[in-house]
Amino acid sequence: MEKLEIKTKVLSENQRIAEELREKFRANGVLVLNFISSPGSGKTELLERTLCALPPTTRVAVLTGDIQTDNDAKRIARAGFPVRQITTGGTCHLDGSMITRGLNELGIDLADLDVLFIENIGNLVCPASYDLGEEAKIVLLSVTEGEDKPLKYPSIFFKSALFLLTKVDLLPYVPFDADAAEANARLIHPAMEIIRCSATATGGLDQWLGWLHAKMKAARESALTASHTS
Amino acid sequence: MEKLEIKTKVLSENQRIAEELREKFRANGVLVLNFISSPGSGKTELLERTLCALPPTTRVAVLTGDIQTDNDAKRIARAGFPVRQITTGGTCHLDGSMITRGLNELGIDLADLDVLFIENIGNLVCPASYDLGEEAKIVLLSVTEGEDKPLKYPSIFFKSALFLLTKVDLLPYVPFDADAAEANARLIHPAMEIIRCSATATGGLDQWLGWLHAKMKAARESALTASHTS
């Protein structure tokens, strides 16, 4: 009970920080996306390919979380965009205060940013409980995992706006029923958007990039409208 | 700080329960193995195939953990061995008291058991901190994940006796460097045993089954020696 109370306190303090962050992101028209999956579902690969596919004028930054190592930041830095590794040293999720600190360390004015990608710790469980002020959580699941993952990890599928089914180029080699995976996700979250993608196949990210561009446009327009009416 | 103190208290209480469990397991010659990996690395598939490959006289039970659903218990039950699902309802790891409860619910006398397989929650982070009284932790990593996982999740690689590199039948289709993965694991844990396996290829589990039989024999003999000398 004592443990539960402290957990509740930690979560409500996090929520306060997250709301502050969200307000700043929205006021500046920055689209913030929080990527969550198991280790190995392809978050870093997707981000690398996405960064390379964005128009060079896009103003992007990346915060990438890991328990140890800055391997992911090094991989992402190759695309030439500002990136900061958040090494949690054991903690199994990112929280709002780590995002605040990461943004300070990046030293970027939010007014100079179009998109912020946050790559969470590889964990389908704990990151679901921590709001980071993002516009949307995106859950990734690869076709080398099980179709029943949405049922086993319902919280993250319920809370994510988009489900990216990754590595679909491997479908011929694995016993994965993609329709069943989508049906399971919709059992948990009927209105969920679902996109099948492959970071290595030609055109495998087109639908995802379309989704991303639409969301970036909406974030920009919504900030403009707000500044005109205020 | 308050949070840290409570976490320390929870862990030391768990350690007490785990030591009690370990003593009982050893006295009865029961080999207990705690399987840990990300969701989708192939824990359930490995257990299913392993159960089917064991001599029918082997006395085995399985405790399988999940946040939600009893899908894994249903899959494993098909092999005809006693299995109990532990549904944690949100908690991201199994702990000693869940094992005690699971064993009571299985209703098996430890004297009538050769092996207990514990399939932990799909999570490479939190389960590493909780001793379940097992003889050994076994970490699984599939070739569809990244070679650098041992460096990113060092705790579980440090604490596991055996690293099972799974789904090696997919190596021709994925850009995975198995030698690099093994080298990374040995950086963290030089004496680690490593076995490459495939639950779907012919003979793909032979080396793993050999390891398992040797450990079962050792557990039985060590209990016998203890009872003769006591």
C-alpha cells in the first residue's frame, strides 16, 4: 500500500511535467512522437530511415533512451540531425523530467523545431504509464514476434494512436498472421490506426511517411491558428 | 530517496522468499530455470518444443507469466504437462511470492518433480532484479533483434548462466551478426555459456537439450549426495 501511494505520487508529478511540456510543444507547433516497443522491434532502424527520407529543410531532433550505451544516438547521428542519448542507468522507462533535461542538453529553441522523435526504452510495459507530453504514442511490433502481443500488453496498445507493424519484408519466412495481429489490436483499441511497414524494402515506409507529414502539417497549422486567435 | 528505500525493502523481502524457494528446490533435486527475454524472442515456442522433446517419464511443470491473457499457458498445456499461468495484471516482472502461489495452485509435491520451467514476463529490464529461487536464469535473444542488446541490457546478460540465441534459421534473411552478438555478451559476462538454436529447424534444439539434460542430472545427483551426507 505504501509502495502504491508512492507510485501514484511519482505518476502525478510526472503528469504535471508532461502537461507543461505538451503546452510548450503545441504553442511552438512541434510534433512530438513517443516510440515504444520491445527491444528489437526496429525503433532505431525506423528512425534512421525516416530521418534520411525527410526533406532536408525539416527541423528535427531526436531523444533516444537506453538503459546503457549510446549506440542508438550514434546510429541516429549519422543522419546529421541533432540527437541526444538519455541513459537511464537501470530505469525501465523515460519520464517527463528526463525529456526536460534532454531538451536543455540539446540546446534547441522549440521555435526552431518541426518534429521531436522520442525513442523510449525497449520495453512494452513500463513506458506505457509515463506521459512525456507527446502528441502521440506509437507502438511498434515486428512480424517476428507473436500476433497476440496486443492482448498480452493491452495498456500500450490502448494508449497508442498508431500501431506500426514492422519488418513485413520477413512475412514470407515467419509463421506470423498479420491480419490476426491487427484484429487483436483493434479488440483493445478499435479506432487505432495501423500501418504495415518495412525499413528495408523499397517503398516500405511510404504510408508511414505520409502519416508523419500529415501530422506535422496539422501541428504547424494548429499552432498558427492558436497564435492568431490569442 | 523515499522511493529508493521502499524498492530496497521490496527487493530484500523478495530475496528472503527466493532463498527459501531455492533451498526447497535443491533439497528435492528439482532443476528450476527462469527464462527471460523481450516479448517475441521465442520463450513460449522454445518451451513447447522442449516439452515435446523430453522423455515422457520426465516430471516437468511450467509457470508462465504474463501481464494479461493465459494464451501461453494454453499453448504449453497442449504438450500435456502441468502448467499454471501467472497473470500479473500490470506488474512488469515475476517475484518470489508469485512463484510460491503458483506452485501451491499447481498442487504438485516438489518431490514428484524433475524440472520447473518459469517463463518470465516479456521484458529484458525489470525481471533481472528479482530472484525467483531458480538454479539459473536463461536469457533469450532472437536474430531479428540487434547484436548490441547485451550491451544495452547488461544486467540480465550478467546474471544469466546461459544465453540462447534463438531463431537462427532466420539468419539468411536478416542483417544480424551472430559472432558480434556473442562477443558483446562475453564483454558483459566472459564465462557465459552461449547456445545458438532454432525451435523450427531439424536438430535446432539438440545442443540446448543436451545442456538441459546435464543440468537435470546434476540437480538430481546433488540432492542425493546432500541427503546421504545429512
